[in-house]
Amino acid sequence: MLIGDISPKPILYVDGVTVTFDGFRALNDLSLVIAPGEMRAIIGPNGAGKTTMMDVITGKTRPDVGTVAFNGDVDLTKMDEAAIAQLGIGRKFQKPTVFESHTVRDNLQLALAGLRKPFAVLFARETAKEKERIDELLVLTKLTEAVDRMAGDLSHGQKQWLEIGMLMAQEPALLLVDEPVAGMTDAETEETAELLVEINKTHSVVVVEHDMTFVKALGVKVTVLHEGSVLAEGPLDQVQANERVIEVYLGR
Amino acid sequence: MMRSLFLRCLRPLAAPVLAAVMAAAFVLAGLMAAAPAARADAAGDALALFASKSYDDIEKGIADLAASGHPQAIDILSALGDRRLHVAGDAIVFEDAAGTWHDALTGAALDGEPAGAKAVRANNRIRRAVDAALGQLTLMSADAGKRYDAALSVFKSRDQASLPLVRSALETEQDGKVKRALQQALAALTLYGDADETAKLEAIDVIADMGNQDALATLVGVPEPTPAMAEAISSAQDAIESSLAIWSGVQSVYYGISLGSVLLLAAIGLAITFGVMGVINMAHGEMVMIGAYTTFMVQEVIRNSAPFLFDYSLAIALPLAFLVAGAVGVAIERGIIRFLYGRPLETLLATFGLSLVLQQAVRTIFGPTNREVGNPSWMSGAFDLGGLTLTYNRMWIIVFAFVVLAILMVVLRRTAFGLQMRAVTQNRRMAGSMGIRTNWVDSLTFGLGSGVAGIAGVALSQIDNVSPNLGQGYIIDSFMVVVFGGVGNLWGTLVGALTLGITNKLLEPVAGAVLGKIIVLVALVLFIQRKPRGLFPQKGRAVER
Amino acid sequence: MITKRIFGNDRLTLWFLGILFGVLALVAVLNLATTPDSAFHVPTYAVALMGKYLCYAILALSIDLVWGYVGILSLGHGAFFALGGYAMGMYLMRQIGPRGVYGDPILPDFMVFLNWKELPWYWLGFDNFFFAMFMVALVPALLAFVFGYLAFRSRVTGVYLSIITQAMTYALLLAFFRNDMGFGGNNGLTDFKDLLGFNLQTDGMRVTLFVSSGILLAACYLLCRWITLSRFGKVLIAIRDAESRTRFMGYRVEGYKVAAFTLSGIMAGLAGALYVPQVGIINPGEFAPQNSIEAVVWVAVGGRGTLVGAAIGAIVVNLGKTLFTGWLPDLWLFALGGLFVFVTLLMPKGILGTVPQLLEMARNRRAQNAVAEKAPDAPPSADAPKGAGE
Amino acid sequence: MSTRFTKWLAGAVLGATAMVGATAGAKAEDTIKVGVLHSLSGTMAISETTLKDVMLMLIEEQNKKGGVLGMKLEPVVVDPASDWPLFAEKARELISVNKVSAVFGCWTSVSRKSVLPVFEELDSILFYPVQYEGEESSRNIFYTGAAPNQQAIPAVDYLMEEEGVERWVLAGTDYVYPRTTNKILEAYLKAKGVAADDIMINYTPFGHSDWQTIVADIKKFGSAGKKTAVVSTINGDANVPFYKELANQGIAATDIPVVAFSVGEEELAGLDTSNLVGHLAAWNYFMSVDTPENAEFIEKWQAFTENPKRVSNDPMEAHVIGFNMWVKAVEKAGTTDPDAVIDALIGVSVPNLSGGYSTMMPNHHITKPVLIGEIEADGQFNIVSQTSGLIMGDEWSDYLEGSKDLISDWRAPLSCGNFNVATGKCGGSGE
């Protein structure tokens, strides 16, 4: 039991996390609580520690001190990326990363929750259930047409969507999404916001984004990071009115 | 002077020489008015022995000549030692250092080399006899250096016949260093002669004070020690041995630093191309080789046209090697590597191919055999520091390695080029948009790394083979050093090189050279698996490309 | 029917295996069933040579599996090859029995003249063929597993991995050079007499070894093909292209890498085991880092990420080496070195990736006027990697 | 299209194979082919390239004299590239494809070991020109270099007698030749009454370049009050740094002489020898040998290589002897048929370059004089000792446990390379 009796148990509980690189404090006593089913937007200037925070949650970086707990009682600081992913935390990178020399179908197939052990995977054959799930995801990400194309040949936006589709295929309880609309057109941005809202109906989501229009479109609680710790938290308009936030971030 | 360190087993051979030279001593010291005719006869008989094929005869000739009081005995004997003494028909002739031929008996200059001249046979035994004879003949020389050498050679030969000579030399000797050497020689003579116990005990103290390997050797062999002497010897021996043990530890560390400095030199160029640019240059070793061959070319030209410059050959070779290897480096970068940025493994393969081509090219041009690169006089020999023997070439290479490192540090940190280089490394796009010509910076960086490898080649030519395979011997070690130290960090390269060098040298006496090296390699592989980014990793996000 | 089920319409595989078995059969018949003066006779010399190429092809295949599909550039695969070879060599040495020059029934000659009194413990059991064959696979597998486990667990990747694999094989090279190791030092193991009781120098035995090499090549090829086409293979490719993405998807990447690396080590070991009786010697030179790098180049030449390409690359380069070192010995290193540079610069996809492209281009040009330009078919190596394999 | 390509490739492979096979029978019988199997690239090129040139010169000379049996000789040169399995492959190619009548080649023991089964299987002839560790006698190999008793033991004798050496450092590269030679020497020295404490044995890896520690150890070992010498079986490339370190640490030949068995004129060409004067080497030939035969040979050699500074060395002489023996044997047998030539070779006697005759003995080793030379400032050797008679190569050393009872005699009826005189059987020391 990592956290006393907060109820309902938060899906993600980050408390007092500090990470230093070469004396530079990337995260400084950061604390953050995400409730089950919540969507949270995280904003902050460059170097505020957003990516490092994601790294800590997903097990890529170990915190120097602090608690990171999933579902209330699972200590994430002791686990590696694969274990955390299997727990149900999905992560989407800033730059879309899909498997470029696999087809869209294979990308989704690899992402499907389930088999992860090498030996089982070696003998795996696609089941009807898997096929069905892939078809669903293709529809969701509007990639049905492109199912047999190499992921590397997709457009930038399509890749972003494919990656989101792959995340969905993992059936995560919590989704970490890093700048999903960077480099997208306005229309695509809007569609992506809709997609995320849709996803949020069944998953908890943490979105890191710069694009204020997009954050506004999401209409959720916002956390502002600055120099590795939380500067302000609350609804977007409230945060935007915060003087310190204006000073360090929005005002410029 | 190093010669003195060894040699003590001349007793069996030396006996006849001793007898003869003893006579010589008396001749020299007492019979100044001896008839010139008798001298000439004795000298003539002695010289005649040099025509013999038997080493015994020649050895006797040396003793006889030394005893004959022949005015040119020193010249003749030196000539014999250097194989400049010849037999021409019935005459014995020699060529002096200036290249003029003389008749040995009369000393008269001859015009040119006499027909049919054949060098007098000489081997190590003859040379030793010559050294011993010359030692006695030169104890009174006007040149302090020669007197010192003579004292050392007496110390080594422990030739009892020299006793009166050494005594009288000691009386007049003014030079402190020579005087000490004479005292030590006297002590050695006393110990091995028939002096009384008190004198011998004193002598033991004198020798014990030398505190080195020679002293130990002298003490160990003392004939028929009395109980008191045996005790003195054994305590002196213990003292010397324990001090030598400490020195041998120091020596291992020094050798380690020396090996480390060689590794540092070989790796430092790589630290730039690999560490700063991230380019795997498997042809790096060939850049070193090119530097070594440049040195060879420079020396070849100097030998043929300006021999007086030989001592400066390395100074001339350094900038040339830098330029030649640097130019080749720039050509490689322009011709191959720039097409492969971001594909380090492909670069590795292409440069490996290139290394084969370069090796074969050198083999075709210069031939497969080793080429001779000489040591200038200031790189030859050794000097003693406490219980250490430091060779000049290794010492200068250590100094040189550190100087190169320091210069590179300054270039990277304090110059505009260094700044641009670091800028390009850290953020190519940004650097480009700020007006830095990234292409040029790439080429020059690679050229710099290669050029540094080239000057490493100049240094390595002083201690290793200059052959087409030169580079291959260093490539794996160089990569190990850079990876071990941490990529992109010259301090890391320094620490890495020294650590590997010293570890290797500390292991060598225990495990042997081969096993030592294997242990170091395995330890290194395991270390990299513990700390994949080396001793001094670059930290932060920038690294994770 | 069955072929259809296994291979689908992978014509490259069918052609490859077809030609391979065709050559095996033809060479076997032409060597054994014709007299030496017949115009159709394939000399034993050529049989041994081709057998060697086939072993190299297996080695290339094993490298391609980890480099082409997982992005692990091993510059130390020669070590696995050599270890397999040594295990086989030890069996063959024990087979010599009392026929060594000193006539010692147990000890190999080199032990006799170094005054060894008894067989070191690690030589025990090698007189048994099945034990030896087990070791042929086990020793390289063990090394690959331990090395891979340590390296991949601590996430040593890219050039760092390449450099430490090189250090690994270099350390083994030095170790096997030592006479005290009990593997014959620099001379290695040689002067083999027979295998399973059959004289190694008969034509029949040479053909048998040659055919075995061919069969092993086919088997390894099919195994690799099956693996790379399975979902496991897709994970491998995923790791090659985006390792951390794969990790964040919940795959424990190091497990996959170790598995592939170990399998690859075993294949290399088997290749080495068949290589030794055909060339008649195994010595520490096989551990030389240069050999391993050369083997990587075969793969690059043939086309990495394409299994057939790897095999073809090994055969073509070695055929070239044989011919060159006979015709123009001085130029061989220029040619080999030049090939490295040429392939990496101008043919990054290797023969199997480039030649069809060129053919396609030529055909398109010819057809240019007649028909509207159509997008070129993906070459069979379309799954060849795009980026570097770090 | 890939299939078409594969087809093409398969055709190419088959074609090449067939070609290799076909050339075998095609050549007419108008020349006698002689194989030259020396590395022209790789690490051994440094030593072996010279021997290839010598062979080409000898063949050219012989052709000027009208060839052999009225036919011209044709050299077939291949490059085994310092790659030992490739030696076997190339040997096979020379014999079965090029149909050479004899092969002159190899340098390292491992290359010889690699080709030995090939020569025995295909029944051909190899002349091996380099000093080696012995412990071998094949029907198909003729060893024209020195066996340990023709080099190492006389050198040690010389040092004992002439220099009064009592303490010995046996330093070598860790491979078979030094190991065996040092084993033999150790046994020999002990038999001569040298205490175990007075022998130091040291092995280093190939290409060892940092000799500081070892030279310092030698120096220490040498200052124990007894005359000390180093017997060096250090191989090729490692010698230059070794001698440089010796010279720099001031070890003069008058203090601790070093006698080497692998350092000849070629190796010294890469060194400034002025600090090495007096260190020794033991060979069966030196360039400085003062005989008319040698003068003539050197003149031809320098003319052939168009290099007036080109040096000659011992393995070159071995090839000269071997080649002349082969020519004589072929003429004696009247055919190049290997079996006939192998039989004819035994007993053939040809002049060597040091003023005597070398004879091929029934054990396929030859008789040679042993010369001890001291290094001179010009990179040549000053010959300080020469055995009065010729010494016969002893393939099975009497100083090794495993081989003391073995002899080799390839004459009928014994015709055995490892006859055990204790058991009276051919086939080593086993039952």
C-alpha cells in the first residue's frame, strides 16, 4: 500500500519525484494525481520536465527520490518499460513512431494486448478475435483503406493516428500522449481532439501539449509545469489567469 | 653508462688480460724511460697477433698492445672495438673516426684504404677485452666523461691489476661524480681482492650505498666472506632488495603510464572522430600508419641529402604528418563519410574497407617489409632516476602525449573552430542556420582527428615497427580506450588510456603479457556492460538519439 | 501442395532452394559418377571449395538474422563459428587416436610434445560424436547467451555493441593463441583422419560433407525464414526499427534479442563445425576480428535483411576471393576493400536489393514511351531496413 | 525479375566451377609447372614476398639454362594471404587444378601443418624453406630450413663456450616453434648442468610491442652475478620494438648478449642496428658469407630485384638449395612424377652458398653448416663462428620426452616418418 486511503484510488499517483541529470534538476519534487477516468492536460515551457515526467512514469528513467504509483498500490519505480506497458500504461511519443517497415495491419497486430513472451509469440497465429479487434481499430483511426500499406509510406497525420490506434490496441488503462498535434493541420488537430475525447470515455488520459487551442478544445483540467515542478493546476481559464503562469509562460 | 649494470663474470676470461695489463700498469707508472725500440717491438708483436683467426690470439694481442705503451694504443684498441682495425697483407691498419687510414705500428697516415684490407675478427669477448683495456688506459684521460666510463668499466671487470691505477687516479680526481665512481670501483676491487676484513667491511658499506641492481650483483658474488662480512652483506642485501621492491612497483606504474600514453596517442584522434562526431573510423589505425611512413620519408630525405638535420627529423615530420594524415582524412570525409552520416554502422564497414585499401596501397608503394625509422640522439638511451631506468624515447612520448592532449583541449575549448565544432555536434541544424558552414566543420573536424592520428604515428614510429600492419595493432585498443573513457570526453580518454595502461602493466608480472591482456579485455567488456556509456558518460537527453 | 502451403507464392525461396538442391545433386553426381578425365567431371577440389562457400553462407545467414532483422551488428560472429569449429576439431582430433605422429592413443600430438601427461578435463567426452555435436551447438549458444544477456540487459546497442563484440572475439583470439589453453595454440587442430569412421579424404566423404553443408544451409534458411515471417520475426523487425516503441508496447526487448542472438550463435557454430572437416584445419586465426567484419560484408553485399541475399553475398564474395587470389594476388585487398566502400555507398541494399531495381529501371525506360509510367513494384527486398540498424 | 537474377547467378557459379575444373586438363604438356605458395598479403607478406621473388628468379635462371628435361619451367604463383585454411585450399588448387610438379612455399608452421594433409593426400612435393621446431617428417615434405639441432643447440654451445654464459633467458612468442625450441633447450641446458633457477622462460603474444617490463625483468635476471644471455625465439614483427627497448635500456651485447633464431638480414633492414652491435643470430647462411657462390647469388638477386641494396637471408638460401635439389632429382629420375622424384631426392647433394655441399637425408632434412653471426652497425652479420662440419637435421629431438625414441627414414624398406626404435614399429610411441 503506497498511498493511504484516498478514494477512489487514483490511477496515477506521483509524489515528491526528483530527477537530476549531471546536477541539473529535470524534475524537482513533482507531485501529480490523476483520478480514474480523468483526462489531464499538461502544459509548460520547454525544459519544464514534461518529457522527463513521462519517462519516469513509463519506467525509462528512474527517479532519485519520490513515489510513482499506478492504481493506488503498484510501485512503478521498480519496474521496467515492458512491465509498465503490460500493466496498462500506454505512451505515445512526440514524434510519431510506428514500425515503418511493417504494414498498418502488422503494426496493429503487434500492439494488440496479449502475447508478449518470445516463445508464445513465435508460434502465434492471428485469431478471429484479433482480426475483429484490428478491424475495429482501423475504423477508429480511419486507416481501413491503408491496411496493407507500409507504415513508412503513410502521411504524417496518418502515422499519428496509427500510433494512437496502436495505443488503443494495447488496451491501456492510462494513456500518456506527448504533443499529439505537433505538425498537424487545423482540421487534423480538431479531429484529434475529438478522438481523444472519445478515447477518454473508456481510458484515463494524460496529454502533454503546447497548442492552446487544442488544450482548450479538450476542455479538461490543466497542470502547468515549470522547472520540474507544478506551478499551477486547475481549469484552463483559471490557470491562464494565474500571474505566475503568465510571467513564466503565457506572458511571453 | 648503462653497460656498467651488468657483466661480472669475466674472471675466467680476464686472467690473461689481467696479467698483461698488470705489466702494462707498471710499464706506464714506473718505467717512463723505457727504450722506444723495445716498445715498438712489443707493439709490433702484439699487432701481429691481430692477424690471427683465433680469438685467443687476438685477446692476447689486446693485452700485449695495452702493455706495450704504444702511443696510439687507445686509437688502435677503439678501432678494434668498432671493427675499424684491418689486416692488409702483413700490416695492421686502421681507419680513424674521420675516415683516414693509418698504419697501426707507425701511426703514419696512408692514402686511402689499402688493398685487400680485412677487418680484424672481433666478437663480444674481444670487445669486452677492449673495453677493459681501454678502461685502464683511460683512467687518467683528460676527459671527465672518459674517466667516468673507465671507472665504470673497472667496477665491472673488477680487474685487480687496476688497483694501483684506481688509487692514484683517486688521489688526483677532482670531479665529484667520477670520484664516486672511482671509490665504488675501488670498493669492488677491494671486495674481490685480498684486502683485510676491515677494509672489506668498509667496501661493503660503499657498495651498499649504491643501492641498485649492480650493487646487489656485486655483493652477492663476493668470494669467501667472513662471518662479519656475510652479515654485513646480507643486511645490505635486504636493504637494497626492499628498496628495489618498492622501485619495481613504481616502475610498473611508470611503465603503465608509458603504455597508457601510447594508447592515449593512438586513441586521441579517435576520441575526436568517434567521440565528437560519432563517426566510426576503422581506418584510424591507417592514419597512424601514414604518420609513421611520413616520418620514414622525412628521415629518408634527410639521410640522403642533409644528414646534419637528423636530430630534427621528428620536428620536421610532425607538421608534415599532421598535414598528410589530415589531408587524407579530409579526403575520406568528403569522399565517403559525408554520405553516411547518421548511419554509423555503414560508416564502420566502409572505413574498414578503406583501411584494407590503404594498407595494400602502402604495401605496394613501400613494400611489405619494415622500414627503418631511427631514433634521434635525444630519443636514444636512458637515464637512472632512483631505482628506475627511464628510457628517453618512452619519456618523451609521455610528455608528447600530454602536450597533444593539452593542445587539443585548448583547440576545442578556446578557439572559434572548437566552438563551431561543438556547436555542430550538439545541434547541426541550429549551427547551420547561424551561419556555420557545417560541411566545412565536419571535414575539418575529421581532418583534425586524422591529423592527430598522423602525429601519433610519428611518435609510434619511435617504438614500434613501421610496416603496413602498424595501424591494425592499435585499432581495437584505441576503440576500447575511447569507449571505456566515455565517448565525447577527452578527459575520459586520458583516464581510460592511463587506467588500461597501468592495469595492463600491473597484471603483466603476475599473469604474463598474454593473459594480462585477455583479463583486461574481458574486464573491459564486462565494464561496458555495467556502464554502457563509459567512465565519464555524457548525460542528459541529448545523448539518446 | 505442401510446398504451396509452406512457401505460398514466395518464388525467391523456391528458386533458391531449387537451385541449391540442383547444384548439390549435380555436383555430387558429376564428382562421383564421372571419371577425372571426363569433360563433365567436377574435381574434388571444387567440391571442397563449394562446401566451404556453403558454410560461409550459413554464417552469413546467422549474421543476417541478427543484423538484418534485429539491427544487432555483431563484429564477433567469427567467434561462434570458430567455437563450433573447435568443438568439431576436438572430436576429429580424438578420432585420430593412435595414428598421430607420436602414436599416443589418447593425447593429440601437440599435447605430447608439450609434455602433457593427461587429457585436460574439457577434452573429455569429445571422442563421442553425439557429445561433440551437442557441444558444437552448446558452446556457441552459451557464449552468445551469456554475452547477449549481459549486453542487452544493460542496453548496450549500436556501435558500442559492435565494438564489444569485436573485443570479445579478440580476447578469444588471444586466449586460443596461448599454448597453455590446450587447444594447440597458433597451430590449432589439424591433420584430421576420419569422421564417424569414414576417411575424410575420400571423394565420397567430401561430397557427403558438401551435401550436408547444403542441407544445413537449406534448413537454416527455412528456419530463419519461418522465424522472420512469424509474429516473433515481426517483433524483431519492430525492435530493429523502433526499439523503445517496442518496449513501451510491453515487449521485453532483451529477451527477443538474446533469443535471436543465441540462435544465430548456434547457426554460426554449426557452420563452423561443417567447415572444419572440409578445410582440414581450425586455428585461432578464425577468431580474428577481421574475419568477422568480412563476414558482415558478405551480408551487406548480398543485401541485408534478405536471407537469400546473405547467402548469395557469402558465395559471391568468396568465389571472387578464390579467383582473385589466383589471378591477381596483389590486387585482392584493393578489390575487397573497394567492394566494402562501393557497397555501403552505392548499393546499401546489396545485390538482392539493387539488381532487381536496376532491371526494373531499365525495363521502365524501355517501356517509357509506350505506356504511362506505373509505380515500380516493390522489390523482393522491400522489407529491407530503411535506416541504420542501431 | 529476382528469379531471373537468381538464375543468372546460379549459372555464374556453375560456370566458374566448371571453368576451374576445365582448365585442369586443357594445358598442353610443354612446360613443367612449379607452384609458389607464399603469402603476398596479410601479416606474413612481410617475410614471404621475398621468397616468392627468389623462386621467380631461380626459375628464370633455370630456364636460361634450358629448363629441366628439355622443358621450360613455369611458375604458378598464388596468394594464400596469411590465411591458414586458405593455404590448404591454394595447395589443393596448385596440385589438382594447375598440376604443378612441386610446390615451394609456406613460412609459418601452422601453414605447413595446414597443407601437410593435402600434400599427403594428393601425393605431391613441398619444399619448406624455414627453420622450424622439428617433430615432423612427412613423405611429401622436404625440410630445407634448420631443425632445432641445426640452429638452437649450436648457438647455445657457442654462448657457453665462447662467452661463458651460465644463466639463460628463453624469450619467445607464444607459438609452437618457440615452445618446442625452448623445451628442447631447457632439457639440453639441464643436461649440461644448468640449474632450473638459472633459466627464465617468457612468452609474449604475437606482435607484442611494449617490452618495457620484460626487458627490465631480463636486466634484473641478468644481474644475479652470473654471465647471462637471452635466447630469443621472438617472432617477426615483435622484434623491432624488442631490440629498440633493449638498446634504449642500455643492454649491450657485451653485457647480456641476445641470440636470435628468427632475426635475419630482412628483419634488421627495419632497424637502426648501431646500438645492437654484438647481439647474435644463428643461421645456416648469412648474406655476409664470403664465398664466390654467395657473391654470384647476391649479384643476380640484386640485379633481378633491380635493387642494389636488397638483402639476402637464410630462408632464401634454403629455397636455392631446395630448388637445385629438385632440379637435380628430376633430372636423375627423368620424370616429374612425384613418387620417382621423392625417391630420387634422397641423397641428392648440391652446393650451398656457404662453400660446401648440402645433402638431402633420408629423413627429408638436409645437412647444413651452422653459422653464428654478430649484428654489425650496417645491418649485416659478422660471422664469429662456423661449425667445422655439416650438421644433419634431426627431426625428432632427443631432448623431448615424446620423440626421443623416434627416427625417420623414407628409404625402402623402412619408409617411415616416425619409426620407434624402442618398440621397433612405425607409428610413434604407441602400442
